[in-house]
Amino acid sequence: LHAVGHTLLDRKPDTRILYMSGERFMNEFIHSIRNDKMAEFRRRYREECDVLLLDDIQFIANKDSTQEEFFHTFNTLYNAQKQIILSADCAPSEIPTLEDRLVSRFKWGLVAEIEPPDYETRMLIVKNKARLRGNAFPDDVCEFVAERFSGNIRELEGAILKVISVADLQKKPVDLESAKNALKSLITPRKRKITVERIIEIV
């Protein structure tokens, strides 16, 4: 979402972009009710932004009054032909306790699934992130990190940072052995794949 926001600003610097997490939207909504500032809240979200970027929208699920407010905010922005970009950890229809009317509205636009990066992409990420932090990793270290951390980019970045930090503390260059030692607490043992053939063989 940050990349989207930066790209929009590069293309049109006067775009009014509002980036917010689902949790913060809910907290601001509650704060506005308590302090009798709903008019100010609605003006900010419905009139003073051209693009609304809302992260982790699943956070407002099962929060009835927050969902009600977001429903009207969504409608107002949509009718004004403003841009709304939402992110969630699953598809709209899979968010539990999210109102059907919100699910249907979320499906009006493009629903895109972002897959975890493949091995080659992870290798490039490890090389680039390490280089940007002033520490070019040898190829075998890049391969090791890319292979063992396949879940998401944040996990990958955390592994890179740990390898660099441990090497800096020990005042040693990064090599495969130091990377393995630095990451051993973060690596979960691999589960053996169970196949029908393996079961038959054991029996």
C-alpha cells in the first residue's frame, strides 16, 4: 500500500492520500464518538482525501458500529469517484463476520491475491536488502536464507537483519556458518513429507 501511495504521489503530487490501518480507523471512530467529533471524522475520511488506503480491513470484522461507519464512508467515496484500496489477509468472502453488504462492495473492484515470492524472487530480495544494509551476502548465504524463509517478506527481512547484526557484533564477515548459527532459533525443523508410498514402505 505504501508503494501504491508513493507511485500515486510521483504521478500527481497534489493527490490527497490517506493511509490508515483497520485498527486505527476503528480507534479514531470510537474516539470521535466519545468526544463528539463525528463531523470532523467524516469530513477527514469522506471529503479531504482523494485516495483511501486501508490496511488490514479484516480488523473491523465483528465490530458492528465500525462496519456501519465504514459502509457509509465507502459509499460516499465511491459515489464521488474517489479511489479506495484495501488490504486483508484473505479474500473478502473469507473474512469471518464481515457484513455481506461490505463483502459485496469489496467485490465491486479488482480483487487481487498477492502470492508469497518464489525462490528466485526471494534470492533477489535477500541480495538487494543485504546490499542496501551495506553487507553483500555470499551466494551460498543468499541461497540458504531464501530457501529457509519462504513465508513472507517481513520474515525474510528479519532473517537478513539478524544475520547482519550477529556478524557485526562478532566483528566477522558473513559466511554460511555464521548465518546458520545466527538463524538457528528462527528456523523450524522441516517436516518430512508423508506419502502413500512412504506409509506402505514403513508398514
